[in-house]
Amino acid sequence: MTDKATPAKSGKNPKSSKDPFANVPHEPGAPKMDKIIVADHVKRRFGGLTAVDVAHFEVQRNAITALIGPNGAGKSTFFNLLTGFDRPQEGEWSFNGFSLHSKSPAQVARSGMVRTFQLTKALSRMTVMENMRLGAAQQVGENFFRALFPALWRKQEAEITAKAEELLVRFKLDAKKNDYAGELSGGQRKLLEMARALMSDPEIVMLDEPMAGVNPALTESLLDHIVELKKEGVTVLFVEHDMHMVRRISDWVVVMAEGKIIAEGPPDTVMANAAVQDAYLGSHHDTDLFEER
Ligand SMILES: Nc1ncnc2c1ncn2[C@@H]1O[C@H](COP(=O)(O)OP(=O)(O)OP(=O)(O)O)[C@@H](O)[C@H]1O
Ligand SMILES: [Mg+2]
């Protein structure tokens, strides 16, 4: 680690030295101790609208980071850019120190970075199990491998099935494995999408509104899954509008408004930030930033 972060402004309660955010300044673009993603000068314009204009952004490894901001702030577009689903007009970004510039979504996924979508992309005419297997297919260079090494392929197939079954149990979808994904509830589709993302053993999962439209019982299990992922060493970056959820599980919160990162910090500090409150108030957003449940 070569970066020296300047001490946090609130020096009252020094956190344990194990806390990777203890010395991270509460400001946009703050340097992290162990960065898994770094982005610089990323700009995405749609006609006259600048949807994303991020000067500098770092994600701490093996932590849960929330990306929040009012509707239209550019969060999903930023996710699309980082994961190769869209291209910026300008900018550089890297994962584990390797540039992802001009990499395809499949290449990004193979390198260990997977994402889910705000509107689920579970394939409704495929079964739950088939969806899961598709999550692994991205990883192995399927056709080539199958043709050249049929015996190895069958072994790998068996491993993929076993892994899918294990994940389906974990996400309480095992009873549905032969159902069409289209028959699942919205919340179950969200769970399926997250389970499918885990098929490729990602180093980082990026979840775009994983809790939206999910009923309270399933929300609890989704939250547990996210916390569990961190325990397993996975990094999580998620977009969420529900501030109660953000408070409960995030180690660090990054706030976007009008394409820019306007604040960063631990959940409690960042939501008290005047610029953040202005951004939400100015947007007529229905998120309640201020009320504790
Ligand atoms: N493909 C596109 N073409 C034109 N404009 C777009 C496109 N995608 C996004 N935008 C615009 O870019 C801005 C940022 O959108 P984006 O979906 O990234 O916001 P968001 O922060 O994810 O919002 P939400 O919280 O509502 O999901 C919006 O003004 C949106 O209308
Ligand atoms: Mg969005």
C-alpha cells in the first residue's frame, strides 16, 4: 500500500486499526487502503445530458459499499460503464489494477466482477436451474471446451450442477429449480439473479437495487446474504434507495447527484451531510434520509 490517506475529520472515536475506513477522509473520491476498483475522469453523455461525470472513485476491497443518490443521478449508468455494458466518452477505470477500458461484459465477468440489474434479467422462459447454469457458462469458454475435452466437460458440468444446487438451497430456491424463472415472484427473481451472479465465484458483486420490489421477509434474507458474502471475502458495491437498508449493512456510502460523486463517508455521517440533503430535497425524491426506524 503506497497511498497515505489523510485522517478522518471526526477524530473523536478512533476506530480499531482493523477498520479499513478508519483513516479514510469523508470526502468525494477519498483514497481507500486496499482498492479493488479505481475510476478516473469517467464521463458519459447522452446528447446534451451528462449522466456520469466522476472525477475519481475508489472501492475498498472486502467491504460493503453503498452507492446512493436521487433518481437519475447516474448510478445505473455508472454501473454499466464499470462493467462494460456501456462505454464512456472519456475516462479510465481498473479492477485489481488492470484496466477494464474496452473490455466486454463477458471479459469483465470472467475477471471476477459481476453485476445484477435494476430490472432483473432472469430469463423467464428458462428454468431456474438453466438460469443458474448460464451464470457459470460465462466463465468457462463453453463451446470450445466442450468440443475438445468431452470427459472433462462432463466433470465440469457435474460440478456446475452441484454448485447451482448448493446456491439454490442457500437462497431458498431449491424447490423451484425446475420452474420457469417467469413463474417466480419479483423478489424471488431478484434472489435468483444474485444466486446466478455467484455461480462464477466473483471477487466483487455489484447489485443495482437488489431490494427493490422484494417483500420484507425476502429483504431480510437478501441482507443476510450480502453480509455473508463479505464474510466470505467478497466485495459488495450496491445501489439502494432504502436508507434503512443502507444504514444496516454498509461500511461506506458514496453519494452521487447529477452524475458526480458529491459525498462519501460512513452511513450516519454521510446522510447528515448538507450537500446530500440538498441533493435529495432538490430532486423531490421520496427517500426518507433523516428518519431512523
Ligand atoms: N440510454 C440512455 N439514453 C439517454 N439517456 C439516458 C440513458 N440511460 C440513462 N439516461 C439518463 O441518464 C441519467 C442517469 O440515469 P441512471 O439510470 O444512471 O440514473 P440512476 O441514478 O440509476 O436513477 P434511478 O435511481 O432512478 O435508477 C438520467 O437522466 C437518465 O434519463
Ligand atoms: Mg438506476
